[in-house]
Amino acid sequence: MNINPKTYLQQWADRYKHDLTENIMPFWMEHGLDRVNGGVYTCVNRDGSLMDTTKSVWFQGRFAYVCAYAYNHIERKSEWLEAAKSTLEFIEKHCFDTDRHMFFSVTADGTPLRKRRYVFSETFAAIAMAEYSIASGDQHYAQRAIEVFADTLRFLNTPGFLQPKFEPSVQLQGHSIVMILINVCSILRQVSNDERLEKQINESIDKLQRYFMHPEFKALLECVGPNGEFINTNMTRTINPGHCIETSWFLMEEARHRQWDKPLLDTALTIFDWSWDWGWDQEFGGIINFRDCKNLPSQDYAQDMKFWWPQCETIIASLYAYLATGDDKYLQRHQQISEWTYAHLPDKDYPEWYGYLHRDGTVAQPAKGNLYKGPFHVPRMMMKSFALCNDILEQL
């Protein structure tokens, strides 16, 4: 690289903090925070104007987590802590059904709209409760985080509780819940020594290594058979590079927690290297949405688009990998993904970032949020990357 790592990383650290505190967080505090009912709106147009008052329950937890994490790690702004508390109170009051399984979406005042077979609402609520507990010192939320986590495991392990996605003859397991539980448990571990947390992390790591990593394709697959079998269908050949890269930095973070455990770090770097090779678009740049592990046409309609979140995960992973190894190739990747991301995703006329781009980087639609995009991946990337840049600078 023809750059000075110290100068380069200091510039990015400064930019991450500035963009977070002057652009991203103010946008959501002004346009997303519901000061009447509590919670957060995410269906906002390019300029922040509200398009739909439907509230994503995923994002109630995600927003509360981001606000509490920003308070803990960036700046102790009372408005962030208060926003986290308001959103958690909305979650507790409106987002749990009588069976303790959470809703997927609710109205502005919390009336339930939709419930789905997934448990991601629970995972995000749990990390929000844990992070807020650290920020506020309120042990009630540390206990609630563990309760929600325990319910999540119960839902997953109770046959018939969650409606199956396919008919009984179809036996599959998915990558998503396996990987997210690593991150959830690592956050909850800060407020609890519950033995189930470490056990779940170890189980998830084992599943990723034994079932989902397929060296014959140099890929981590999204969906495999009960014993990791490769199944030759359009759906089960899918590689989601951004998702795999997110998994890689979850594993790097866990390896770091274990004093840079070498076998685990090697697993994380292998997944990152494989997924970069599948995901990086050699023609247009950026991380592409989906690939087929046999290089057949991907069936997903958004397969060649560039979404905001895979770029964010790749920025974090490249910095983690450089921190772990000192290998310049990872700093080079950071430069590649950062230059592409900052050239295409930030809106030059309004705050916040676009979420959905065509393959060539042109904007597919300009809204800043919906039920799936909101204040999570971008601010989390900025906060994690700010810290990683500073950690690396301390080593240089």
C-alpha cells in the first residue's frame, strides 16, 4: 500500500466518530425517535420524512442497543441513554405476545400487526437490554436479557413451537441463527456468567466449522442438511457473502476474547477470505448480494444488487483481520471497500446513507429506512471501526 497506516487509520477513526455523532445519530434522533409513544420509526424517506408509522420490532431492539452502545463507547450523551430507555420500555409494554414470543411488527402505539416464525426480535431485544444495563447500572435489564435469551433457546428447541418453514420431509438447518447467537452471547456475557452463554458460543462455532464451511466450494453456505450435507438446489447453493463476512468478524471478536485463539482465528480468516473472493465485484466494486457456489445463476431477484449492510460488515471485518494479523492485504481490503462504500452510499444532499444500489452503484431507491433498514448496521460499523482503528494505532 502506498499509504502510511498511522495517518490512514487516524483519518478513518476521526471520520467514523464525526459521521456517527454529526450525521447518523442526529438523523435518527430527529426523524426516527417517537417522542409520543416511545420506540423508533424506521420507514423514512430520503429527507427523513415519515412514510409509514409501522414499527419493526427488530429495530426497536437494534436502536436501543445502538443508543446504549454509543453511550457506553462513544460519548455519554443523556439523550442517547434516554432514547434507549424509552425504546426498551416500548418493547416491554408492546412487543411480547402472551406466549413470550415477540412480534415482528406493531403500529405506532404498539398494537400488534404481524408475528413470524423467527426469533431475531428476541436476539436484538436481549442485546439491547444487556447494553442498557451496562450504561444505566440497572440490573433488572441484565436479568431480562438472560430471560429473553433463555426463551429464545426454548423456542428454538421446542418442536412445533415455531411454525416450520417447510414440510416435515424437508430437513435443513440455517446459518443465520447459528451465527447471531455468537454475537448475542458475547454481549450478554458482559452482564452475566450464565453457563448457557459460553455453551451456546461453543455449539455455534462447532456447527459453523462442521456443517456450514464447505472447502470444496471455498464457501460458507447459508443452508445445509442436518449433518452439514450439501444439497444441490438453487436455494441451498446460495452464498451470502455479506452474511458470511459478518460471521467472520463475530468469530474474530471471540478469538480476541480468547487471547487470539489461533484455531478459531484461522477459521474466521478462512471464512473472510473465501467470502471476499465470492463477494467482491471485480467489475464494479462493492460486495454483491448473492452467489451460487457452483457459479450457476442465483435465483434471488436482488442477487446482483449492492445493499448497505454487507459493505458495513466488510469494513469491520477488514479492520479486525488487520488488528489480528498485521497483514497489509487486510488494510488494502479496508481501503477498497471503504473507498467504494463512501463513494456510493452516503447521500450528498441529505443525512444518512442509501440502502439499496444497483450493481453499478447507482441508487435503486433513495429512502433511508424501512422495516429492514434503519439505525443499526451503519452506526454499529462506525462505532466498531472507530474502536478498531484506535486499537490498531496503539499497536503500531
